[in-house]
Amino acid sequence: MAENLLEVKNLKKYFPVKAGIFKRTVAHVKAVDDISFVVEEGETLGLVGESGCGKSTTGRTILRLLEATAGEVIFEGKNVMDLDKKEMRAIRRDMQIIFQDPYASLNPRMTVADIVGEPLDIHNLAKNKKERNEKVREILENVGLGAEYMNRYPHEFSGGQRQRIGVARALAVDPKLIIADEPVSALDVSVQAQVVNLLQDLQKEYGLTYLFIAHDLSVVKHISDRVAVMYLGKLVELTDKKELFDNPMHPYTQSLLSAIPEADPKKKKDRIILEGDVPSPVDPPSGCRFHPRCPKAFEPCPVKEPEFKEYGDGHYAACHLLDQ
């Protein structure tokens, strides 16, 4: 059994809501609210949910691009939340991120050689400019871009090519964990497949571990080993990919899966239509956060928050129905 590379324990990230002329804190946006999970070495854990559920905030808080409100992030036995700036710089060599927007995440004034080479400079991984350029050339070739692209600027590339540059930048420091924050959502479908296949090839070549954040379940099904489903700052289900798609336990997961288009027009599919809008994370519902929209809600749902626990062989869920 693979060892846990990353352990997230009771992670919370609240954003203060300020009002009035004195900018007093009057409420909090509970973007991530007490979630726990592990990522095993060499696996891809998919983190899915609709927009605004806290997926990207989770990824950024793990890397301490955002400071957590509470909780622990254990990476290779060290609590990332306790590290000082010098220790964080060292650990960031092992933890990298691929951002969602390939148009906004690359500096338009830097050439590709400088964008991919900058992490090598920061972590002193190249003795001189010649060695730096050789490493950049090798990394670019590994992501499907030739050496002739090194002196070009981001505006000269398509979205898919820009995302490959973003992947190359993350790979430059030879990391162990890459958090892929919706890396294909801004790309065309044909280009999405190319980037996902590239990420899988790189995982085999470099022995990478991914936390793959997405809202497209078909992409997650293609790349993930296990899948965690998030709703309004909470994890509602987590299990092996095949088990999740064959036997979803939580009503929210069931509704998400029912929305995936079916290629066979003769195959009938029962859509589960959710009523109402997603509640505000400033004032989330009491009890189970999904209960106002859940077609199967009953007495305890509005009153008592369900425990996120295991229901056999690594299948975790948080639903009162499962305790019936």
C-alpha cells in the first residue's frame, strides 16, 4: 500500500466580511469548513464540485498561498502550517501548482525561457545560464514544445500551448505533488484531452502525485484514481473512481452524475434536477448543508450535521440516509 504524501486534517478557510466606516468584521464566508482527506504517493485524487464550493480555495490553502483559518496540512510528515518563510521556500520545491487561467498566469513581459527558468533561479538549481537554458529546453520538449519556442512571449501562443508552459514551469523544480487547479476548464474540448493525456504521461515519467481540481466529471473520470466530492465548503463523498461512478451514495453525487451527457441516444438516463440555488457560504444552512435542495431530505437533515465517515472499503460519505 502506498504511503500518504499529503494529509489534510480539519482544514478551514474563512474570509472575513467587513462593513461600516470602521470596516468591522460582521460575518465570515466559510469557503472551506472542516475537511479532511489524504493523498497517497503516486495517485491522482480528483476534487470536484460546482463553482464556488471551495475547491480552488482548498488547493491554495494547502500550498499556503492563502493562510488557513484552522486545521493541519501534513506533507511528508511536516505540518506545512507551522513552517517559517525559509522552510516554506524549501518545501515549495516539492509542492507546485498549475493555475486555471493560462492567459492570466503567465507574465506577458517574460519569454518562455524566463518563465520556466525562474523557478530554477529561485531554488538555485542551475549553476549558470547555459545549464539553465539546457534544463529549460529539456522540460519544454517533455511537455511537447520545442526549443524554438524559448525566446517567444506568451501572447504568441494558443491557450493549450500556454497551459503546457504552465505545466513546464511546475515541473522545473522536480516536484513530488502538483495541485492542478482546473487546468483544462478554459480550453477547448480537443485541447483538454491533449493536456490531460500529457499530465498522465508526465505522472508516469516523473512519479508525480496530483490533486486534480475540476468541475467536469468526465475529465475527472479519465485522470483520477480516487474522487472527492465537495459541496458548500464540505466534503460529502470520497471513494475510488470506479466505486463513485458505479455506486454513488450521497444524493448530491447522484445528481452530479445524472447530469453527465450520455453518448448513446437510445440509452435512457434519469436526470435528478436540483431545485433552488446554492445557499450562501456566509450563512450556510443548519444541519446538512445540502438539505434545502436534497430530494431525499428527512427529519434529522435540517437539525443535525451528518458525520463524514467510512461505509465500507474506503468509501466515505456524509449523509443521514446511510445510517438508516
